[in-house]
Amino acid sequence: MAKPKTAITPTRDENYPEWYQQVVRRADLAEPSPVRGCMIIKPWGCSLWENMRGVLDGMFKATGHKNAYFPLFIPKRFLEKEAEHVDGFAKECAVVTHHRLEAGPDGTLVPAGELEEPLVVRPTSETIIGEAFSRWIESYRDLPMLINQWANVVRWEMRTRLFLRTSEFLWQEGHTAHATADEAMAHTHKMLGVYAEFAETFMAMPVLTGSKTAGERFPGAIETLCIEAMMQDRKALQAGTSHFLGQNFAKAQDITYQSDAGQLEHCWTTSWGVSTRLIGAMIMCHADDDGLMCPPRLAPAHVVILPIEGKSDNPEQIHNYCRKLADDLRVLPYHGRHLEVEVDDRDLRGGEKNWQWVRRGVPIRLEVGPRDMEGDSVFMARRDKSPKDKASLPRAEFLSTVTDILDDMQSGMFERAVAFRESHTRVIDDAAEFREWFASPAGEPTPPHAGFAMTHFCGDVAVEEQIADELGVTVRCIPFGDDEPGTCPFSGKPSAKRVVWAKSY
Amino acid sequence: MAKPKTAITPTRDENYPEWYQQVVRRADLAEPSPVRGCMIIKPWGCSLWENMRGVLDGMFKATGHKNAYFPLFIPKRFLEKEAEHVDGFAKECAVVTHHRLEAGPDGTLVPAGELEEPLVVRPTSETIIGEAFSRWIESYRDLPMLINQWANVVRWEMRTRLFLRTSEFLWQEGHTAHATADEAMAHTHKMLGVYAEFAETFMAMPVLTGSKTAGERFPGAIETLCIEAMMQDRKALQAGTSHFLGQNFAKAQDITYQSDAGQLEHCWTTSWGVSTRLIGAMIMCHADDDGLMCPPRLAPAHVVILPIEGKSDNPEQIHNYCRKLADDLRVLPYHGRHLEVEVDDRDLRGGEKNWQWVRRGVPIRLEVGPRDMEGDSVFMARRDKSPKDKASLPRAEFLSTVTDILDDMQSGMFERAVAFRESHTRVIDDAAEFREWFASPAGEPTPPHAGFAMTHFCGDVAVEEQIADELGVTVRCIPFGDDEPGTCPFSGKPSAKRVVWAKSY
């Protein structure tokens, strides 16, 4: 097979996991660090996260939340309070046991000053924020308490992958307390709705919304809701979760309020989070064999301008033309901000520069050489078309249509991802068909994966576990919305609605 | 003495350190946490930090820096590389030695999974960022490398005080690498200039800029520059530092580049940072006995509107009038953003609400009752005037002058702080006068402090130490700029210029 010329090798088809790592590296998003399991988020990746953070933060504030910041460390006894929670999070965490390094006998440093009580680097902050809530909330007038935190968290991971699973990652965690179960549950749904809107409108990534089965719930939660997206290898990726915690944490941590009637009641709490994992999701949803493709509404730069000096007598004139063009673009409004523009006048070969921006996924690239300048035009390439598909456009026309082009790209990316998911989702009513669909061809333990299967399901944990063992497939979510009742193809028992099965990250 | 009615007790005069703690608590900025030395930054304090972060981030980007994110953990061997640095930072730090908690014999959790190499929670990131620079920088074309990180850091502190000195704090740390010493030194100065501009223009806090004496330098730095501000107890507070690291870290970490001429050279590096300590500085510069006073350009809210229902037949009408007023204010541009407005319609007594916003330091409070609504006017109080000094203003006049009022408040706060510093700064040429000025009156080991003394100084470390031991006073900075040479009043030796002495935080 003749290998196509692509910016990323191997291609998705050749080796999907390795393709992913190469996109992350070659798009300059992140790299492994010398600290086991921790990544370095490079400037391009950091800008993407800042843009995500900015949009989400605005959505959280618009829904009444305030940001606060809680300690990095959690005393060991806090984790011990909620039984399921401790099982879920005490297992693999970073434990601080000393508060000093001293010169040892051989001149190297050794830990000293042992702490009376070990501290855990927060894997999530329910326990430490719950302690604050127990002090902050006195009466029904203090409810609902709606708090969000942007922070780093640590979960010691044995097998890591940049953005998707790292020991340290950046995230936000919302924590709320309410007077009633209904209100808390409604809030759990509202915040999942915020995540779904963010994923679809900003990331151009279609998601299924639903609830998790018991085995996949957050430790200590009564109900975990999630958004699930299909990646280009047809596996599912959980992109965000919203948990209804009932009164579990409120009882373990004594979060109470005095009701209107003067009674002391336990609060009902929720928590919800998304993380830098979203960048991994964006890559696996939209990147291609030339690298990343940024959804315009989150792109760190919308347009990059590449001055091509060519055989010009007056290269400075070209650079001025480019800078002026950039200034004219930067004042154009685009969904509440302005266009971000880079002028790349580094002393590098034009082709090398061009491919760098292709790999980084900038939506629009403009080449400007002597002839373009003379004709008052630009030579445009769109990241969602072939790299060779370039067109000359009058400068004025480009300026008047550039935001439409970006919107077209944004909606095109979304539609393509929807079509991809639909073409790899199958409604299945027969256990044999299900097994056949998910079984890997002989000798191919890795992709191709089948996709999403929608089947009826009785809800029996043993059935789910057996399928997971046999095929490596789990229930990703029980989608919201109405459905016809039916029969579980695995147990023959009745089923209220269809669920979504898939291999997953 | 009849105690004046103030929102904060004790007053500054009665007990300055306790007054400070009370302002922090009563303005809802932060509180101690159950984790030793770590604070909880509450929503009002968090908003202040977000505003500071937003402005500074823009200034860093405008000077060519990009944000990146590096691991929270630093391998022990990294700290061991730079000898002075290890002395400065290994002493009190959080050491991670295990990666798991397991159920112990008595059912509690015990640390398990000992790490081969202990990890330190970053006290600062020169070593881990230096490692990345050593890989990222190859040739002179990669220079200057201008990186900034927003992060949490941990330095185990024995005696802590909210915002001023906590074991965990939030900060930014800039790290840059350059081809020449001159360029790196110029950059060190440039970033100190950014800090000074931020302090004076946004925090309304006048600062002295200069360099530190050898004893006060950052561990591993060749030169440490600083901004120093006078607090209301006349002590100095170091509000930001910018370090010229020479080639110390570049040599310890092998940060090299190939020069234009093809030679392998070591880079010259800088680092610089400001932290949540700035919030402490803002409080101690501007707060009074009624609580915080926010500089308008950093205020989380510029205007709070308090609907006063009074004996109105139609309270809903008043609330509507207030909401409409808020909407009209929110579209007004104010220094690159728009006015932030709160409408406080909580079911609380008016006086209680009013004092809450006084303590939080919102620049302008508006009371709107039935009579104001009928007269289409507002009843305004400015935070920089007495709480009783309120005035009725036609609504239209208020809308057309509100941003001028805020600017007037911002410049008034700055001018008052400058006048305060000047009135407590003395040029001294005589050692006896110096001693007398700084000696505490008998039985008063705490304030009043004298202020800043400007004296000639020979630079002898032994002289500086002796004065520190005797009077608790140190050289806060050697100010930039020209000065007449003179004679050191302590040693009689020649001195190139005057330095600034003060008690300090």
C-alpha cells in the first residue's frame, strides 16, 4: 500500500493510539514530564484550556455559581468519613507524610519532619468543601449554595495517556447544596445540560446524555449523569459527569440547615466536573491525519497569516501588508470576543511554517506574497479542506466573509461528527448479533471497534459484568428521554428502555 | 476612651494584626481551613484574585509571554541540582512519599506504596521548567523563550496569616531564557516595571522599585529586584519580585543554545512572580475601620443596589426599577470591561445588607426606596467617604458620571497612599537619629512603627545584620535611579546611594 503523504504518521487507520500521541506532540499541545504520569501542557494546549475555561466559567456564573478555592491537601481523616468515597479515592493518591528535606549521610536529601496525620493531595474535593459547607450553611436562606472551583487534582495512575488519563490534571469541580432532593436532582440535570451545550456548541462534539449504571457511578453518589461522545476509533469517551449525592455526604459531614419551619435538616448535595480530558476528546473527535482541527469557537487563533517574501524587492512592504491585515481582522467581533490572529514572520521556510499551523489546527491560513499584495487579495486555505485546496480571494471579500467561513466550519465539524456517530450506531435486538458486532476479527484485538450498540437491558449487574468480561464492552449510559419497553436480549427479562453499549476510554 | 462605632473591631489603632484578620474575615475574603497553614479563598476574595489575574495575564501576553502548565510535583533530585536553591527551598516543603492509602489493622487508613524517589510539591518551578527549557531550546532562533505559569505552590510555614503567609498560595511565575546577560537583565527590569504599573494603576498602591541586598535575594539568583509598598502600620511589604538568575540554573540544568556562529552557549534566565499576597497588600494599604476598600479597577462589583421597600404598596415596582438601573449600568464601559453591578434583594434587614457591602469594600452603594423611584433619583454612598455621607442624585446624572466617580476614587486612593508613605518616610544621616526613630517606646514592642528611613549605606552585610538584630529593621530595597554619593552613618565608609530601611512583613 502506498503511504499517503500526511503530516502525522502513523495515520489513524494504521495505529490509532500512536496517531493520537503523535497529534498531541506534533500539534505542540502537551508532552510527558520527568514526573511519572504528569504532563507538561505546552502553550498551544494551555490556550485551548484557557478558552474552554473562559466559556465554561461564564456559563457557571450565568447559572448562579461563584468561584472559590479550597486547600490542595485533604487530611486523611476526611477521606475516611464517607465509606464508598474512601474505597473509590484512597486507593491511588499522592500521600504527603513529611514537611522537610534534610541533608542525609551521603549528602543527598532525605524526608524529615514527619506529619502527625498524613495529607492526601486532593483527588476531588467533596470532603474538604463539605467541611466548609457544614460551617457556611445555617438556614434555608443560605440555600442553594452554588460553588465552583478551578483546580489541579491528582489520582495516581499506572497507565497514563496525555490529556486522557494523567496523574495530575486540571479541572473544575462544582459543589452545590440544596434544601430538597428534587431541587438537587434538577440542578444535577441542569449542569449536565451546561456540559452538553458546551460540548456541542463550542467543541462541535455531539454527545449523548444519560445516567450511569450502578457499577459506573461516582463513589458515594446516588446517581451519576454523563455526557458520552464517540471518538473516531468508535470508542466512547466520557467527557463530563454530574453527580446527585443525595444526603450521603451531608450526613457524613454534618451539612445541615434550619428549615423555614425551624427544623434542622440535612442538605442534598451535588458535584460535577470536566477536565483537561476535554482536550483529548476534542482531538479524537476532530483531528485527522494532518493533525489537530480546532473548532473555531475555541481556537487559540482563528487566522494565521504567512508572509511569503518570494522574490520581492521590498519584503518589508509584504510584512506591513500582513500586519495591517491582521489589525483589520482583530477588530472583527466573533461570538462575544474578537478574532485572534497570528502573523508568522519567523525566519523559517514557508512550507515548514505552513505545516506547523496545519498540525496545530488553526481554522484559516492565509499566504500573502508579492502577487497577492499587488492584487489586494489573500490566498486562503481552510483547515477543514485538503491542505492543497487553496483559493485566492479579494481582501475585502475575505474580511466581510471570514466569520461566516468560521461558522460554516464550526457547524460542518459538528455535522460530520454527528453523521459519523450515526453511521456507527446500531439498534440491536439479538444477543448473537451483538456478540458478532463487537467481536474483534481474529488476530485483531485492537480496532476496528464496532461503535455504539443500542439494546434493551434488564439492568442486571451480573449480565453487564459478563458482557464486559467477554467483549470488553460496557453500558456507557442509559439515555434520557422516552423509549418503548422491550426485552433484554441477554437475559430475556423485561426492559424499560434501550441503553448504549460501547468500548470506552 | 469612647469607642467609635466601626464595622471592624478592634480598629487599626487598637490592634493592627487583629484588625487585619478581622477585615479578611468580615469582608468574606478568606478563612483558615482545617489543613494546617492552608486557607480557603471565599468567593469575594476569589473574584478579586480573578480580576488581578485577568489584568496581569493581559500584561504578560502584551509583553510576549505564553502560558504553560508544568507538574505539581518535583523529583527530589531536581531540587538537589542548584546548591543555593536547595538550601532555600528544601527546608520546608510538602514531601510525597507514598502513592496509596490502605486499610490498616485498626480500620484506619495508612500510607502504602512507597515511592522510589520522594516528590516535593513545588515551592517554585525553576527546576522543573528549566528541565523543559533544556529540551525546548536548541538554537538562538528559539530565544527569547518567554513562559508564564498560573499555579498553586506550597511552602511549609510555621506561622501563617491569611493571604500574607500561607503554606499553599496561588501565584504566577514567569520563566524566561535569553541569549545574553544584558537581554536577560533588561527583561528582569521590564517585568518589575509591569508589576509596578499593575500595583500603582490597578491596585492604587504606590511602590518603591529597586534591588535587594545579598541577604534578601532569591536562592540561586544573581540579582533580585522588588516592588515594596508601605502598609498602614508603616511596615514594608514586598509585593513582587523579579530575579536575574544569570547562568546559575542554565549551568545546573544544561539549558544551552547554538549561537548564530554555531557555538554552544548557556542561556541566561530570569524568573518573577506575584501571588495572592497582593490581596493582603491591598487590604493593608486601603482597608479602614469599616473593612475593605476595593480599588475600582479591580473591584468584583463597582456598584451595589439595595432596594428599600419601606412602606411601598408595590415593592415589586421598586425591584423592577433597581433591575432596570442595574441593566443600564452594566452596559457602561469601564477601562476595557463593563461595570459590574449587584442587586441585593435578599430577605435581610437593610442596615445589615448595607454594612455587608461596606465591609466588602464595593466602591458605590445605591439605596433605592419609594421616594427615590418617584423622583427618578438614587441615594448614593461612596466607600471612600464616611458611611453616613450619602447624597441624592438624579438617576440620569448618576449614569453619566458614575465612571468619573470611580476614576476619582481610584486616583484619590492612590494619592492618599502616596501622601501616607511620604509623611512616614524620613531622610536620615545620623545613626543615633536612626536608632531613636526605629526604637519602640518602652513597653511597646509592636506598633507604632516609624516608617521608611532613607540612609546612605556602605553595603556591609555585618552592619545590616547588626541593625536587624538590634532594631528588627532591614534594607527593603536599594532604589533605582541616580543619587548623590555620601557616607554610611553606621560604618562611616563611603556609600554610593541611599537605601530604604523598614520593618517588614
